[in-house]
Amino acid sequence: MPGYILLEIRRTFRDASFVVFGIGMPVLMYLLFTNIGSGDGDSAEWKTASMVGMAAYGALGASLSTGMGVAADKTAGWLRQLRVTPLAPSRVVTGRAVSGSATVLPAIAAVLAAGALVNGVRLDAWQWAALAVLLWAGALPFTLLGLGNGYRLGPQAMGVVNTACLMGLAVIGGLWFPLSAFPGWLASVAAYTPAHRFADLGWAVSHGSAPGLGTVAVLGAWLLAFGSYAVVSYRRSARTV
């Protein structure tokens, strides 16, 4: 199991597109959002809130991208080889999820570094550490969602679905714009989306408090839903690949 996890981590970091788009793009968007124009972008509060939102966005994109490798594996015959091993479906999905989670941390760290070094965001040492850990751990549901899509879809369809999931979850979840800018009905719906509750882990810490029990409970429910989806999708792929 540990050998399988290390193999998947090495395969991911050899992908140049992951490094450029998964790590570089969230940093660029964060700096553009907070340094072009005037108004809210000039405030320290906005730069901190946007930093958390973009770090969550980077983690979300890196998590979902794990499914792209899975979709490619089906074409290459890697899933067929896994089926002849004694690994149970839950262990295969868990191993791929753990390796995918490891690739999320650089995307988070890059945005946090941009906030501190470029935008002058100031937080206590414990807040920086808690931000990184909570956003890293909280990204697991999205890794499972990406895996479920990858096991179920082909490479071309996966690219379209991946983009739709990333953009949809980010926008509706309030990672780019605060929910206060949404219509009332949409803000009510968005408050229960996984991306919003995910970012709320970081927003709470940036304000010096612990994440609320409601946030943890909603994320836990999404974790179970996406985890079940990933396992079911893997079993389905084993029958069709």
C-alpha cells in the first residue's frame, strides 16, 4: 500500500501541466484579484479573505485533477492490472485519495506564500499552520469526487466534467466572490455547498476562531457522499474496462 501511494505521488509531480495550472494559476488569480483596480482590493481584510478563497480554489483544482490521471490509467490498462492484485476497491480508492491529497499541499502553500510575501497578509504563526493543515485535510472530499469522475469517465469527457465541477463549485461556493454579493436564495443554497464549507475552515481560522460544528458536519456528509461515489465508480470501471 505505501509503495502504491508513493508511485502515484511521483506520477503526479512529473506532470508539468499540474505544476503550471494546479499551482501557478491560483497564485496568479489571487494577485490579479487583489492588486488590480481599487476599493476592496486595497483592504487587508479582503486580501486575507481572498487568499483563503484562492488557496481553497487551488486545493480544489489539485484535488479534482487526481481524476484526470485515473481516466488516463483506464486507457493505458493500469486499472486492469490493479484488478489482478489483492487490493480491495476501498483500498485502491483510499490509496489514490491519499496520494492525491499529498499533491494538494503545494497549491495551498503557494497561495499562502503569495499572501504573506506579496500582499503583506499578517497572521499569527498558529493561524498560518492551521490554515495549511485544515485546507489540506478538508480537500479530501474533492479528491474523492475527482476519483469518482475519473473511474466513471473517459479522458476527454473527464476534462469537460472536471472544468465544470471546478468552476461551478468555486463560483457557487463563494471562493471568488463573497456570498453577500449573491441573491438571497442563491446565498442560502451556496452556504451548504462543499466548496463554501471547505473555505469556511480557513475563513474561521483567519478570524482567530475554530471552524463551526455545522461546517465540519456538512463537510463530513459530503465526504461520505463523494467517497461512496468513488468506490461505486471504481467497481463499475472494473466491470467495463
